[in-house]
Amino acid sequence: MQGESRISLSARPKRRLRIAVVAQTVEDEVARIEKDLATLKKTDVQLTEQRKAAYTKLKKLEKSMTEDRHGKSEAENAMRNHGETLERFGGEKEKLKGELEKEQAELGKVMDNLRGTFASILHIRVYELSVNVNLDVQTRSKDSRLKSKLNNKLSHLGRNRSRRNRTRSRSLSNNSTISRVEERVSKPISRELRRNWRS
């Protein structure tokens, strides 16, 4: 037994040494694992922060996309509505332009008649002056007939002037109506488009 106790006594330091080596190895591994665990916790915190930031960014993008879709649908509705209005007013504009051209042609005819009437009146006045200088009482009766013709021509001239004035006022009214229609059509579209571009 003594031989056995010697072996066990001599084996103890080796065993202690092995235990110490194993303990040191375990401590080193525990330290390495703790270090890795700290790194993993730090990485986890960073990833959590990044995930929160990404989630916030995603929510903002979704909100922005929703607003953009809403703005797009409003713009499409406005374009559709104003397109129909524009087409309607475009047809009215063409109709008013046609009426304006017709009235301008009529005004041109009235102006031509007035030129002819003025030439006739001038001719009659010159003739009347020459007759008054050279004629006697008998010629004066003819003169009175010429005066009645002249009065008829003058009344005809007055009617032509009033007709011309009416045509001119209708023409001005149509021009102002066309400009109001163009203005009314262009203003809402530009306001709506500006509002949609800003949002």
C-alpha cells in the first residue's frame, strides 16, 4: 500500500496541474465567451436601434406614398373635370368666334354702305351749293325735293350708324365674353396644379 500512496501522492501535483490548466482554459473560454457575449449585446443594441430607425423611415415613406397617391388622384380628378370644362368652353369659344366673325362681316358691309352714303351726301351737298347759287325760285322747288332726298339719306345714315354701333357693342361684348371664358378656364387649372405640385 505504501507504493500506492506514493503514486497517488506524486500523481496529485500532476492532477492539480492538469486541473489548474483546465481551470485556466475554462476561465479563458469563459472570458472569451463573456467578451463575445458583450460584443453580441452591443451588436444587438445597434441592430435594435437600426431596426427602430428603419421602421420609422418606413412609416414616413408609407405616409408620403399615401399623400402622393391622394395628391395624384386629386390632380387626375381636377384634370378630368377641367378638361371637360375646357372642352365645353372651347366649343363655346369657337361658337362665339364664329358669331364675332359674322358680326364683323356685317359691320364691314355697314361701313361700306356708310362710305357710299358719305360720298352721296358730299355729292349732294356740292350739288346743292351749286344749285343754290345758280337757280331761281322754280329751281328752288326742285331744291326742296333734293332736300327731302337728303333728309332721307341722312335718316338712312343715322340708322346705319345706330346699326353699326349695335354691331360694334355686340362685338366688344363677345370679345369680353371670350376673354372671360379663357380667363375662367386657365385660372382654376393653374391654381389646382400649383397646389398639387407644392404637396
